[in-house]
Amino acid sequence: MKRKSLQDDLKKREPFRSQEQEACLNLLRTADLFQLKMSRLFRQSGLTSSQYNILRILRGEGKPLPCLEIAQRTVTMVPGITGLIDRLEKAGFVSRNRSAEDRRVVYISITKEGIDLLATLDEPVEELHKQLLGHFTAHELTFLNTLLEKARDNPELQREEA
């Protein structure tokens, strides 16, 4: 079966202006499709992708983290980290504690409820990863990861983050 090109998928009459444009749009289209699938899964548990990511960061660290450090570790840039943490706290999945040394620093901890929620999502998330990328070989996945890391290792992107 012939693979459908992005040009066909978008019903674009003219070719892309450059291979860079086509690759960039391919990345965006794929990321959007993957994000949609992930969002649907998390929505079943009352979470957004960003909230899930915050809970995973806290569980993985195994200790409370300052808000700003959590924001730096998220997969996607999160401008409203405080609001996300507010909603997670209201749901009982995280708790906040002010630093005794520096009252400006707020530490966020995952609660037992948050850990339990993640445990219910571990298998479905792993299954979704396999659904989305299971048709790749191990070699292809390694190569894809290398290419994506190289794309992010662009000095132009580093300037934007700073």
C-alpha cells in the first residue's frame, strides 16, 4: 500500500516550497494527531496533557519540586504553571508547601491520590504509545529520536528558550 504524502493528506495542489517546509509541517501535523489521541486518553481521567506531565515529573522525581523547576521540565512550554497546579491541588493530586528558607519558593508534592491516578494510566499510556509508534522497528525509533533531538539542537531554538 502506497503511503499517503502530506501533500495528498492536505489536498495541496502545489508542491511545498522547500523540503524544510514539508518536514516542519509533517512534524506539526503528526504532533497534532498524537496530541489529540493523548488528550482524549487523559480527559477520561479529568486531566489535560500538561497536568499529566506535571504529575509524571513529580512521581519520577520522588520528592517535592519548586514550581519553576517543574515548568522547566515539562514536555511542552507551559505559561500558566500556577493555574495547572491550582487545578491539580483542588482535585487532591498535589499539595503545596512554602520553603522555610525562602518564602518566595513553593514546593509541589504529588499526593497518594495523584500516584494512584497515574498508576491507572500507566498501562493505557504505554498501549497508546505502541498504537502510535509500534509499527516502527527499534532501529527506526532510534533514528527518529536522533533526528528529533537534532532538530531541537538548533541554535535558533536555543535563543528562543533563553
